Amino acid sequence: MSDIDSLIKEVNAFREARDWRQFHNSKDLALSLSLEAAELLENFQWKTSEEAVASNLSGIKDELADVLIYALMLCSDLALDPKAVIKDKLEKNNDKYPIDKAKGRKDKYSDLS
Amino acid sequence: MSDIDSLIKEVNAFREARDWRQFHNSKDLALSLSLEAAELLENFQWKTSEEAVASNLSGIKDELADVLIYALMLCSDLALDPKAVIKDKLEKNNDKYPIDKAKGRKDKYSDLS
Amino acid sequence: MSDIDSLIKEVNAFREARDWRQFHNSKDLALSLSLEAAELLENFQWKTSEEAVASNLSGIKDELADVLIYALMLCSDLALDPKAVIKDKLEKNNDKYPIDKAKGRKDKYSDLS
Amino acid sequence: MSDIDSLIKEVNAFREARDWRQFHNSKDLALSLSLEAAELLENFQWKTSEEAVASNLSGIKDELADVLIYALMLCSDLALDPKAVIKDKLEKNNDKYPIDKAKGRKDKYSDLS
């Protein structure tokens, strides 16, 4: 079993043991993921990257984990393979951001030449 | 090489080929992750879970991918192993949400008996 | 003095008394506003609107206040008049969502006929 | 009529003319507010405050407006007076962040002496 599949198995076992799947509709899972993304970002409030990483690495790890856990729950509930979903998007991004146009530029794809 | 390591390798190759790492400080990566989390949630705006999944599954996949890609970039830049980060948090959650107290309850840990 | 101007005055007096303006660059204020928006949304996690309003109205009020306070700080720092900013956007929305096309429809403007 | 009441009146007239109130339950309004907060923050992605304000002031204004509009809709639907809600929170903040403890410090109240 791949690492990803085994993590999904653990995440599902965790929520099943607590009979939590009854609350886990996709809208509330996406909402929860955005809440955790905000808690991750909170570690950087009023700080530079360096200050935040120096003082809050433990909090950053925990919130990154929460984001990943909700993302895996959503993938599982929607029968999506995280690896395939990522690979597909990298392909789309390759078209939206061709190297010759996007190299060294932070512009959104709609603003490339 | 595990699936996760190979995905991180692809994500890094993508941004290196475009000379984008110069923009990728942790604060802006966490900010970007929260923006993608919002774009994921947007698929559910004004809709029930079922309506959203029925009409926007493709958009949901793309935004989930974007969230995962930024999460992997952050892990990579902070020398974090996504698998270890998730396993550690599931352990912490096991203490915060013991099965006997948390089963069938959606309350936050601070509101458990 | 209008209500809005007097609220901005209070908000500014609050942060000046605490010597907080040194931290208040626009990026961190926008970041903070998004964190408060997430805390507002958290009141609705796993709940319907009715359940949330019935059980968390006090929390909803507090977080709405936090959102409004950061919005007023941003307006103040960027020399924007909240009333003008809102009126301008309602005019733009009137063009993006003409009544004859948008009535009864929840679609984004880009999806209107 | 105060400025705030007259803005709420305009916002309500706008959504009533389009028969949109049928979609406006509090959960989706809070969700929408967080989406707009993310769109506001997007103006600052990969940029410093100065760069963002110099290049995206128009976008910042529009998204600030969207945040304020959703906040006013929520206040209206929950029978809350924005001015009272803000004043109450400033009082609570005064207790959480007494000047003698909080002056010049960016720490969260839970981390003050």
C-alpha cells in the first residue's frame, strides 16, 4: 500500500472510531480546510517568514497537518486519488504557465504576455 | 522513492524550471494556501454539498490540487515530512479527542466533558 | 461627524494608545481580516445557519466586529471612505448583475447569459 | 438616517431587486465574506504592502467593498447594529488588551503577562 493510501486509511479509521463521518459532508470539510488554512496563516501574522518559522514552527507543523488531514478526507469522500489530482493540476499549470513565458515572473497566468 | 517524495520532487522541479523559488517565502506560501482553500470553498457557495459536487467536481479537484501543492511546497521548504507531520497530529488529536469522550460529538475539544 | 468617521476615530485611538500602528502595514491588516473572517465562519462549522445563530450569536457578533474593525483600519490607512467604496462597488455590481439577467439567479456574473 | 443605516438600506434594495435573499442564509453569507477576504488578500500575494498598494489599489478597494457589503448583509439579517457591535468589541478588547500590558506588543492577549 502506498504512503498516501495508508495515511487515508489512518485518517478514516480515526473519524470512524469517533463516529464523525455523519458530520463530514463535503461543504463542511471544505469549510474546515479553509479554517485550518487560516490557523496556519495566523502563525505569520505581524511577523516576517523568518520570525514566524523561528518562533512558531511547532504550530506551523500542526496546522499544516490539519490542512493535509482535511484534504485527504475530501479526496477520500470524493473518490479522488491525491497523487492523480496533483499530477493533473501540474499538467494544467504547465499549459497555463509555459516556461518561456512564466520564467522569473510572479504574474497570474491571465497577465502573461 | 515514496509517492509523497516523488510528488514533492515534481512540485519542486516545476517551480525551479520557472525560477519561482525566489518568491516562495513561507509567509507567502501560507497566504497562497489560504487563497486556494477559499477557491476550493467557492465551489460550495450558495449550494448544498450534493449540488456542488454534482456541478463543480472538476473545479473542486483543481482547487484541492492547488491546496495540496502549496502544502507540499511548505513541507519541502521547512524540511518537514508530510507523513510524519500528519501522523504526529493524529496522535495529538487522539489525546484531545479520546474516543470515549468524543464519539458522536462535533464539539471542539475545549468543550468536551 | 458621521457614524462611520466616529467609529474610525475610535478604532484609531484604540490602536494608537497601544502603539500598535507600527505593526499595521496593509498586507498584515488584510491577512488579519481574513483570519477574523475565518473565525466568523467557524461559528457555522458542522452546523446549519439556524443551529449556529441559535447557539453562537454572541461569537458571531464578536467576529463580525473584528472583521469590521480591520476593514475600517484598512480604509483609514489607505485614505478610503468606506461609504464611497461601498457605493462605487454597488454601482459596478449593478452593471455586472443587471436586474433583468440576474434576477433570481445565484450564478457568478461570468455565467449570466 | 445615519450613514450606516442608509448603506444597509441600499445593500438590501440591491439584493431584493434581484430576488437574491432566498440564497442568503447566514452560513453562506459568512462563507461569502471569507471568500471576499481572500480576494482582498490576493492583492498582496508575492508582494510587499507598498508594492500591492502601488499596483492594485483599485482591486483592494473593490474587495474591501465586497467584504463590507457582506458584513452589512449579515448585520441586517441578524438584526445587529454595526456601530453597537463594533463599540461592544472595542470595550471587550480594552479588557483583553489593557494599555499598560499591551502597549507596543503584538502578542495575542493570551500571551500578555
